[in-house]
Amino acid sequence: MVIFISLFSLYGQSGIFFSVIPDEKYKLIERSDYRIRVNGVYKGHVYNENRGVLNVTPEGNGSYSVDGTFYVFEELTRDGYRKASKVDEVNHTSFSLYSSGEMIISRDETYPLLRSFPNYGNESFHKGDSWEAYSEKVILQNDTRTIVPVYCQYIYEGTGKYNGVDVHNIRAKYAVRYNHGDDPNGNDALKNISGTHDVTIIIELDTGKPILIRDNMKEFHTFTNGGTLEKTGFILTFFKGIRGMEKGQLADRIRSDIENDLLDDVDISQSDEGLILSLNRLHFIPDQAVILSEDKRLLDSIAESLKTIEERTFFVKGHTADIGSVESQETLSLERALVVVQELVERGISEDRFLYAGLGGTQPLYSNDTEEGRAGNRRVEIIILED
């Protein structure tokens, strides 16, 4: 998967050589927008995003070690309007990335879903040159990974304009073909897959950074029980370098923004994900997602501070004590996370900057054997992501 491209424009015999050079920290977004039919019946429009925040360590000889976290969320919508997004999965990943674009990644890793794409090999290209390269596609269904090898055909179409910017244009095409059992560790309920992907890769001429990778796709899945699934739409892939977060400085600034008598209600700590604001004294009506009026001033203070932070995403996590059923805990924690999002949006923060999730009682800080411990486990965290 290409990140940033160094272009050595040696026109003449050498042609143009594409080489992958990732930033020290970057964001990779795989954004799908497609229509689905189940057993031939139209079921609506799916928006899906896999958002990776990744760290890079050079290993020498044009290779890099990459590790990070993917946030996965999906919405079924008919009007195309995006709100705050519920996170369905937080998934850690690690892989090796080479200057050609090739990736070496364990099949136990789920993301990214498309590996070693684009793959430039180690050749130079002139306008009209074509080449083929190996990639892999992960088909994820019912939490089961099916790995499908694909061979992509590429053609370098030369330079052009995109929205007034000088660019390199590359076209790619690959077919997805899978039969039951091709991946012995794949989804046993999957009978076969057929599909086509027509891809446009647009690279800024001056900087070598990808502007857009657009994959127009159509896939048809059949299952051993006779069911079918059809997806028709497109996948957009974006890459963005990330400026590192000065977590200590940001924590100090937030503390100075919050009124002194409210500081005991917010614990601020650092994690690999970003900076965590833990609201461990936020008061809700018991067993409800209704915040008591006494905490409105705390949310006012936090919102004013968050509004000064540019670009970053806010991930709101709800937690409960381990009391009652797992389902009830998850539902309540999710509803409480969402109500905090809504309160902050009402105070002027754009809704599309928020992700949220309900984790129930799965991540306790204290023992659930005492009321004091259970009270400490009932909390809402706002994580300022390093994205």
C-alpha cells in the first residue's frame, strides 16, 4: 500500500521511478461507499471507513516497520448524511513495508484490507508502459478473514491535471476470483467470489504524494447455504502525514482551561492512542443516559478547551461497572458515550469529528466487589486521537 511516493523524473532512458517513502507517522483511510443487495433484494447504502493511525520505523534497505491502530465503523444510510460515527472495532496491526509498495503481513492481521497495492516493483516507467504485480485482498465476513490473492495490471498514463494540480496518472485493474476452500483458513460458509476493480491512482507531480486512489468495484459473493451478497460502488484511499502530538504540553493547556474547582472531576493521562480525558465523576441518573444538570458546567469547560484543538478526532468511550448482563452494560455505556458527544456538539464542536463506542464493563479500573470500585469504573473517556 503506497504511502508517499518519491519521484525520480529522469526522463530519457531511465524513465520515472516510483518509490514508497512513508512519513514517520501517517493516517491511512480506506473509505467504502457502496450499494448492497442480499439474495437479490436491495438493502440500502453502506458507508464504511477503516481509519488507521500508523507509526513507521525505518529498517534499512528501503524497508520500514509499521504498526498502529485501525478504527472501523460502518453506517447504513440513504441520505448520505454523516453524523458522529459508532466505532465497531478497534484493531491493532503491524507489517513490513518496502519501497516498491510490497507489504509483508501476517494473515492474523485484519487491516489494511488491501495489501501490496499499488505495487511498483523496481522498474522505471515511460508513458504507456504497463506492468503486473501481486497483491492480496482480505474479505472480512462474520469476523472471519478470507485471504484472496490478486494480480493487478497497471499502466502509467503520463502526466495531466487534477483540479488544477499537475499530476501523474496510473490506471490499474484487477479481478477477484475465489472458490470454496482456496483459503483453508478462510470463511467456510463462503462458496465463491467474483468481481472487478477498476482503479485510478492520482499522484501530485511536485511532491510525489498521492492525491487520490479510487477503486470502482463490483463484487458478487455466494454462500454454501445458497445466499448471495452483491456490492456495487467505490473505495477511496487517502494518506496523510500526521504531525506529532505534544501530549504533555496539551495536557497542561487543557488543565489550565478547566476551571480550578472542576479539575478533580477530570483525570488526564497519556496513551499510545492519544491524550485521555477521563470523566470519572460525571453524574448520570442511575441506569440511564441522562446527565445531571450539576455537570453541565464541566461539559461547558471541556468543550471550550476542545474547540481550540484543530484537526484531531475525539473518540468518546463509555464504561460501566460489571453489573447486570453484558448486553445491558454495552447498551448503557454506548448510550452514555453518545449523550456526551451530543452535549459537546451542542456546545459548538463539529459532529463529524467524533467517534464513540460503548465498552460496558470490559475495561474496569477497580474491583467491582465494592461500591467505591464500581463507582470508579463508571466513567466516560474522551480520547484526543493522535491522528
